[in-house]
Amino acid sequence: MKKLFLAFIFIMILSGCSFSSEPKENNNDNNKVKQNKPEVITELTKDDALSILGKAEELEFKFYQKEYTTPEVYNYYTPYFTKNYVDNIVFKKGNVKLENDKWVIANKDSELVEGSFFSIPSSEASTLEKTANKKVVILRNNLGEGLYAPHLEIITFIHTDEGWKIDNLNWEPIN
């Protein structure tokens, strides 16, 4: 068996096959043009981020009024949210549960779970931080007294092929 395996390896080497996990370069001129074309990333301003959040909040509010299959949930959130957000915030934070292959609101007569939604920030109470790679932008929204304890909402935007989308949300208590 060992000799058979070694023979197989030898034949693969002679035929030019490689076991490398690295992608091979294709010398096709069309691929070179695509590879050398720089990705254009439009800047996300604070006004742009607040606009996305306003539209996303309206979309999210309507979400809880209906039942959805898992593919329908992903499709529903696609305009303003990434799959990461749906997986880690929508599905895992506790506002929805899976019943008979449909996602339904978990507790119809209660408030949403802390850390599972964002408030529309005011321009004055929020700051926008741009990262070095320019594909990630973080908006920090400082919330004082209200229904929930004072906290900082940290909303992460990422640049996708479809433009800027909300990728993550964290709540940090303010002491």
C-alpha cells in the first residue's frame, strides 16, 4: 500500500500537479486586469451612517410582526445588515426563537433583550471612528438614562460589494 501511495505521489509530481493550497496564478490577460483594478471604497460619513441606521431601524421594527424561515430572515435583513449581524444578533440574542421551522418573536409582551437592538443616535451623542483599512467604521452611541441602564452602543459597519452595511452591535455599560 505504501508503494502504491508513493507511486501516486511520483506520478502527480511528474504530471505537474501540486498539493499547494495556494491558488495558482492564471496568466489570462483578463484576470490580470481584474486583479490590478483597485477596490473603490466610498467614505462613510456620520450622516451616511445615521441614515443607514434610520432605515435599518424601520426595517428591524417591522421584522417582529411576522414569521420567517431562515432564508427569508437573511433575505429580509440583506439591504442594511450582513449575515454576521443576523447570525450573532438576530438569531442568538433571544428576541426570536425557531418554532416549526419559522423564526417567531420569543416573548410577545416584553421588551427586547439588551444588546439586541440599537437606538437611533443623535449626531451630538455619537462619534464615528474609521479604521486603517477603511473597510470598517465604528459608530459609538452614548445613551443615558432611559428604559435600559446607561450604555454605549458600538455599531460596526463594514464595506461590502453592495456598499456599507451594519455588521455588529455591542452594548457596554457606562459607569
